Amino acid sequence: MKNIFEAIPDDLSAEVFENLAGNKKVKIERIISKGHSSPDSGWYDQEKNEWVLVLKGEAIISFDNKSSVCLKEGDYLNIGAHQKHQVTWTAPDITTLWLTVHY
């Protein structure tokens, strides 16, 4: 048994992506951010839908249609396949802990 809130690395100079479970159709992932945002290389344009839940912290996700959503603890969002988006901000002074399901 594991706990989603435990084993947070001390060094968060880079965002942490951890696969928790999945198969060819579904991937469940824990992401740990602290002041991180999406790479400057552009928008995420994913083949699968992505459901995201902020368990701890805060983040802003922006979409290519110029809209943005601020997510706080307990907020979740479903991002459809090929809906271009990027994380434009995560709280710099606290750890943001995400749970994502790619399906």
C-alpha cells in the first residue's frame, strides 16, 4: 500500500511525473509541481482525454482559445483529446500535487 501524499521528493527543481497505474488505454499519474509551468515548446495536444485533480496547491491551465482556469485544492477538470492547453502557473511557495487520468 502507498499514500499519494507521501514520498514527496525534497528536490523539486524539476517537475516530477510518476506513473501510478495503467494499461494501453488508461494511465493514472501523480505530478508534483512547485513553481513549474509547461515547457516553452508550445501547447500540449494529446491523443487521449485527460482528467486532472489538484489534491494540494494551486495551478492555472490556459487553453489555445485564450481561456484560463484556476484550480485550487479539490478542483478537477476534464480536458478533451486534442484540446490544446498548457500549465501557465503553479504556486511557487507550496507544492502542487496533481492526480491525472489519461483515457
